[in-house]
Amino acid sequence: MAHLSSIVYQPRDLTYEPGATDFIRLPLARVELVAGQGLRGDRKAGRNPDRQVNILSAEWLATAAARGYRTAPGQFGEQLILTGLDVVALPPGARLRLGAAAVLEIVKGRNGCTRLEAAQGQTIAGLGPIGVLARVVEGGEIGVGDEVAVEDNLLVETETENRPVIA
């Protein structure tokens, strides 16, 4: 069964210094997902309905780490890391249940940008899709270790050996 292995966020009161390249992300054991907003207390919560939550797969990160990318939680700008689920294989509209109550809906795949390249200190060309962006459709508290299920029996297991994750 897939599970939530990391939660990080950028507190609203922390801002980037001029010229900073790293992402500011702090770890959390638990957080409330707020419907239509994102992670409670996150700097980006409520700003863009299509970018409320940024999700990566732990297996994808392991492949990126083997290629020399920095992959500690938050270093790809993500907020959630899921283990045992290939999130980039989920189509837009797929819904994930996290913990007892929270539901996320996949909006679209996430591609890198120059900000991510600056944070990584190298090109991200050839990485392919970098996780997914989701919206919170049902709020609730989530925590590291919570089970994650794809609703409507649309479970997509991680297949890093069968699908090129990083070209």
C-alpha cells in the first residue's frame, strides 16, 4: 500500500533573500489540508487553485539521486512525497485519499523551471515529468506514514524499471 513519507512546507512568515537559490521548506509530522487552499500555514496556500499541493514519488527521487540531483525533502520544491505510487502515471482528475479524510485531485503533471535548475545547481533537461500538481477537494489532517489510496480502484503502482523516469 502506498503511504505518505514526507511533508514539508514554506511558512508564510519566511521569505527568500535576494539571490537565494534553495527552496525554503521545513518538515512537518502532520498538517491540515484545507479544501480549496492547500497546506495550512504554507506561503502558497490559496494563491493558485491549480497548484495547491506539489507531489513527488519517493521512487522517482531515488532515481534522481542516483543521477546526482539533491533530493532531501523539499529540494525539488515539493510539499508531499509518496512511497509506492507512481504519481506521474495518474491522469488529471484522479483522486487520492490521504489518511482518514483528505482527498486531493490531480490537476496536471509538473515540469521543471529555471527556479528549480537554480536550486539544483544543474540542468533538469531530460528529467521528464517531475511529479504532479493537485488541488485539495476534501480537507483533513494528514501525517507522515498515512496510507494513500487512489479512489475508484485506479491504483497505479510504481514501475520505475518498466518506464524511463529520467532520460
